[in-house]
Amino acid sequence: MDEYTLDSAYQSDDIVAKVIDKPAHEMTREGFKVVSESNADVTFDFENFLEEYKIDEKIEQSIKWMRLYGGGAILIGARDGKKLDEPLEFTRIRGIDFFQVFHRYELKPWASEIDYEVSSKNFYKPQFYQLNFTNSNISSNSKTIQDGMVKIHHSRIIRFEGIQLNRKYMSYVDYWGDSVISRMFQVLQNFSTAHNSVASIVADYNQMVFKMSKLADIVAQGKQNQIIERFQLLNMKASAISAAIISDNEEIENKTKNVTGLDGVLQKINDRLLMATDMPHDILFGDAAGGLGSTGESERRVWANQVKSLQESQLRDPINQLLKVFFYYKYGKLPEKYSIVFNSIYQPTITETLDSRKKQAEIDQIYYNIGVMGELEIRTNRFQEHGFEHETKIESGDQFSESSDTENDLEE
């Protein structure tokens, strides 16, 4: 699908807009935290960094462009003494001018310079990008980029990639991914057609039938104007006195269209759309699915797990790139270990929270009684900087034998 078609669908179709916007919003709604065992200040400093540069908003917009166009990106405006077409020198970052969001139609591969080195992290992706963005005015390294094409090294781009394609097709999408709309476009059209057709049926649901004596003879004689005048007179009198005045050889009857089974057809159309979008009923349509006692609670739990999966598969790598910039900018080096914690979008009730913590306390009591954990280990595991934690790390010497957090080491 081309840019114009995607733009038109996004701007004119509320369902398309929700399919693009809602997951992006949910993936960033509760945010994320960074925790480092070697530096207790990381969490607080990174939160200030996110707020200063509006990173959450930029990540959300990048996800939207990724879903709509097949690719979104954040351009890193770091002051490292290098030009935009040179590799980013992380150890020389002395300031950050901006983080700016672009979509894949604004960032195209520069010429045919693709990285074909199989050992490269940038394998089968552009070595350089051209920023083809009119009316731009972007400041970097004390220089200003104005209208025209700008060459940018790939290390200065944080990519958000759409649906992965076979490599033989990647050149058709400028080595990005595909839009989520491509796979479901026909389903979206069917949904729109079905509901628009129902609206037309409702508009003509009640049809008035007017029987006239010798109608065929009047038409045969070419006196159609008499029919038109009769209808105009009938309509005028009906509007004036809310009643129809007819002669003894005329008859008026209201007939309604048979719409039996239409609700079932629409339900099938709706279900097919839900299947294509992989979104719960209450998220896509704004109300709980039908059923006795249905509240949508189970759907919200499932949706929270889906969002967490999307965060892990689509956000962890871009956030790691962002963190590398942050660590070198703030501390001049990388920490030995750190963890990215995505805050759950599912908000349990107070009762659920208390019940969960009570059960955890009972488990901890068992561990304590059999000598698996001590008081300090229980306290350290449960009450962490990012909040209450159910998962347990058992310390053995200098290493943990069990860990639920993903620890990341960034390469220089």
C-alpha cells in the first residue's frame, strides 16, 4: 500500500485510526523504568531524561508510524563533534539538541548503500539514510539543516520496524517493514461496507406505498405530471395536518423492510475484524462483549499480556539504543548491568493487590522456615525501587541463580 492510500485511510476511517493509535498508546501509557544494581541514581536520572526530551511521546509517535507506514524512527541530535553522515561517537557526547520523529517515507536509503555484512547488527539495512523532508529546520552540531536531502549515518537513527518481510521484498519498502493495515485492508473495507449498507437500509426501512386508480393508463397517455402533482399535494397536506387525504379509489400503505438476521451478519463481520486486528472487543469497540454477567475483565487481562508481548518484541531494542545514548551522555560510560521494567497496563483492584501480597507473604514464610531465604533477602526481593516485586532472586556468592528481569549489556 502506498503512502497516499495509508494517509487517506488513517485520516478518514475511525477504525483504522484506532487500530494504529490504540496499541501505540497502550504500549507507552504506563511507561517503563530502568534499574541498575551498580548505580542507584539511574532510575531517577532516566525519569528526568524522559521528561526533559518528551521521550514517551516520541516513542508513541514512532510506534504509530511503524504501524501505519511500516517504519518509524527517532533521529538522535547528539553533540559529539561529528557530522550527521559520520558514525555517532558515544564517548564524545557532550549534549543533546533534540530527538525528532520521522516515518519511513521521510527517511529513505541513501543511494544503494545497504549493509550486506552478515556479522553486522545493521545487516540488510541502509548504511545511510536521506532525510527528504521539505521545510525542515533542524539544528545539529551548531549547523542548520534546511530544505533538501540530508545524509545521515545509521548509528544516529533509532528504528521502529513494521511487519517483517522476506528479504527479496524489502527493497520495495526501502528496507523497512510493512504496514499492519496491509494484511487487514480487505477486512476493514468489508466492515465499513457492511455498516454503511445497514445505515442505508435503516434510512429506507419504512416505505410508503400509494395506490392510484388507472395508474397505467395515466402513464400511457404521457400524463406523468398529474402523478407528480398528486404526490406533491399529498405530501403538503400530510405535513400540514399530519394526515393524508385521499379519494375513495386510492390507498396508502406503509411497508417495512425485512431485516431479520441482519444483526447476526454484522456480528460475523465484527468478529472477523476482531480476529484481523488481534484486539479485544471492548478495546476496539468501546463496550464489553455480550454475555450474561460479562464485564470485559478477562479481555482486559488478555490485552495486558498482549501489550506486554508487543513491548518486549518491538520496544526493547529501540529503548536499549536510547539508553546507550543516555548512559554515555549522563555518566560517560555504560553500567555493568541494568534492567528495563515495563509497567503493566493492567491495574488490579486494592483487594486483588492485597490478596496477591498475602499469598506472596505466605510463600516467603515457607522459604524462610526451610532456610531458603533470610529476612534481608525477602525484604530486598519484595520491596524494590520500581515497586513491589513477586519474582525472586536467590543470591549465590556474587551471582543470582534465578532472575525474572532481563539484564542487558550494551556493546561499545
